[in-house]
Amino acid sequence: MLKPRNRSSASRSSRRLAGRVLTTAVLVAALGACGSSSSKSDTKTTDSKASTPSNGPIKLTKITIRKLQVDLDKVNCNVGADDGIFGPETFAGLQAFKQAEAMSLPTVFNEATRLKLEAAVAAGAPVCPDAPPPTTSSTQAAGNPPCTVAALQAALPADQAPAGTVDPSAFQCSGAYAVASVDLAPPASITITNLFIASGNSWVSIDRVQPCAAGSGNPIPAEIFQQACNTN
């Protein structure tokens, strides 16, 4: 004959089961909250790092230079042809923009400047009241070599001279330094950037690595540094 089950024992079993279920639910909720908090914290950290603009100059390529030129044109800081070459007119347009926006000079195209320019483009209002006058590339201070295509062409190193041509729209000089874009004929078919230094009445092509790596301590004028050290 079956004995009736003790109600007190059944009640205790039910309470134990309910306790286990409740404990499990609390643990799952706590783990979920932890994961969410960690995710938010990681996201906040990532966003914070991503939102901090860099003060270093942006590496200039044909694509980034052309976008810079197009954006400067949109805010009336005209740069001439949007050809992807950082020449004197592009430098003058960038300088005019930074002056109009009360940004620090010498002119360097960095992340802070890029964000400022994009904001100005989005606002749709002209920043530069008048187009900046083009920088003349063919004049040079007394005591330095002439700033001409012919003078720079004559200074090309031996491995470039036979097939290299100085781009007449992409060279400039300042003091004892000059920079020029050089188009290399086939089979190379590329454009490179040469840095020159004055030597008496002529120019000498020099390796860009050391002077460009010197950072803020280099003696290169800002407009020469921008084209010489931030292009390929």
C-alpha cells in the first residue's frame, strides 16, 4: 500500500528548485550587464581615440591632393587646376583658408585642417573673400639659383636625366630650397618628387629622407616641406 507523500517534503523540494532557477536568472542577468558595460566601455574608448584629430601632416597622394583642391575651390580659396599636384597655387589656397579660419601657420595639411575644411564645405559659405594671388615660381631671391624649369631640369640626377621632365606647373622655390614634380617617361611612366638645395649658382638634387624626417627641426620652408615631404 502506497504511503501518501509528505507535503512538507514536497514543499521544500519546490522551494529549492525555485531557488536554483532564481539564482541562475540572476547570474545570467549579471553576466549580460557585464558584457554590455564592457562593450559600451570599449566602444567609448574606441570612439574617443577615433575622434582625436592628428596634428601630423597628412600623406599627400594624387587623390588626397585633388580632393583638397576641389574642397578649397568650393569655399572660394581657388587653387587653379584641380590636377592632383601640390604646387604653389594649392599652397596659396590652403594658406588663405587657414588664415581666414584663424588657424596656426605655417601651412600644413593635417587632420584638423581637413575636418575644418570639410565643415566649411558642408556649410556652403565662401571662406576666402577673394581668390589668393598665385605664388610666382619663376622668381627667386638674390644670391640663390634661378627658379626655372631649365635650372631644375639641369639638376636632375643621372638616373633621371635621360627620361625625366620637370613639370612646369608643379615646381616652386623658397630661399635655398626648391621642389619639383618630375615625370618619368616609359617604361617607368610615373611622377616623382625631387627636393633641391642651392649650391652656388645652381641646384643640386638631394635625398628627401633625412631633411623630411627632421620634423619641426628641419630648415625647409613650409611650402617646400609640404610638397617635398608629403608626396610620393
